[in-house]
Amino acid sequence: MMNFFDNNGNECSIIGRTDVIKENMVYELKFVSELSHTHFLQLACYLVAMEKEKGILWNVKNNDTYEVKIPARKRKEFMDCVIRTITKGSLSKYTPFVNRMNDKSEVSHVTMKKESIL
């Protein structure tokens, strides 16, 4: 789950589950004739949510694999683009939810459940 604020200060969430996490690597598995941009975007969002720099998109139907990277220094820029796209421009930037219970004001947008099938 990734939490962020909309333009009115309302908290919003993006929720998803990874297919596999093995040896600290995120794997997104698909069984399709052809991978789409959406598949790559899904894995990239998981990487940001889990604060990982790279993952593997694996089409198990034809055994094609692709490594997807989102460097830490590019996460905010990437999420700004994602937020603008999924809200069709009604939000212009990604503003992470800050845990107000924590005096250090740490960003608490990484709460995705880790599940493994391998």
C-alpha cells in the first residue's frame, strides 16, 4: 500500500500485492501472449512502494524476462508521473503520507505485504 495526499489534503491509497519476493528481489509473473506497458508499470510501482531498486517482470508463458529499475533518486519523479497519469491530471505531484505519530516525521508509505510463492 502506498499512501499519499490529494489536492484537498485527503489521504489516498494505492493497494497491490507482489507475486514473488525471493532473495530480496521482486518478481512480477504474467502468463500472457504479449506483455503490456501496464505490466511494467505495475512492477515499477511495487518497487517504489517496497523501496527496492530493481525487480524482474517474467512472462512465464514464453519465458521472457525483463529487469525493471527505479533508482532511489528517481522514485519521487517517477511517482509524480504515475499520479498525474492515474488521476488524469487532477493531481500534479506525489505527496507521500507522513506518519504524524512519529516525532521524526518519517515517511510511512511502505506498508506493502510481502508474500512469496517460491
